[in-house]
Amino acid sequence: MQDWQGLFFSPNGRIGQSDYWKGVGVIILANLLLNLIPILGTLIWLVLIYVGVCVYGKRLHDAGRSAIFHAIPWVFWIFTLVASAMLMGGTLMTAILSDGDISPVAVMSAGGAFLFLNGLSTLVWLVYTLWVGLAQGDPGENAYGPAPVIEGQAKPVDPA
């Protein structure tokens, strides 16, 4: 295993599956804990975005892919966030313009759509995380550097 600073704060190089899962575990745990700290937690969460880019990006590098793939679940998350806000904002605006006389069915429909979109976003993140974590790494050196050394295993030999 490489050092924790390299794992969490360096976007360069490659990491194996074991280091990836350790990094993802720390990111998930940190996200859960940061939800308990209102304002400071949000600021620290912004640092976790960079940490996620480093961990996911190096794992993508190990599979010979660009770290730009990490933008896919973020773009989807932003899309669902905006769509959810528009749904809830539209429901709220309808309530304001109708002097508060809004159908409970409309509120429940907007809430259901909100939950659906957020659940779909979570599913995309889960599938993406599994895809990155279970991808086979390139044997030997690739464009992103040498193959990561796996504990208890001899250093891989470049077939070239």
C-alpha cells in the first residue's frame, strides 16, 4: 500500500483494487460523518471532492482510462439536483401563487419525483464505484505509470 497522502492527495499514478476500496471506504465514512457538522462539514466536503478525484482517477488510470470518466457521475448528480430543485421549486411556486391552496397529490408527486431522481443518482454512483473498483488493471506499465505493487506479490513484469 502506498502512503495515505499519496492515496488521497495525489492525482498522478495508479492504484490497485485494495487501495481503491480503502480510499472509497474512507471517503464514504467521511461523507457520513460530515453530514453531522452543518457548515464546516460542507467546507470539508469540498476537499473530499478532490480526494475522490485522486482515488477514483488513479484507479481509472490503472485500467488504462482517463480520470475524465470521473466527471460522468458528477454531471448526472448535478442534473438530478437541478431537476429535483426545479420540481420542488415549481411545487412551492404553485402553492404561493394559489394562495396556499395546493393539492396534496401535487406535493406528493413532486416529493416522489424528488426521491426517485435522488435514488437514481445514488444508483449511478454505486454502479460507477463498483465498475471502477472491479475493473482489471493493465498489467505492466501503461500511459499513467507502472503497475501498482500488490502486497505479498512480486512486482509485475512489463510484457514488452
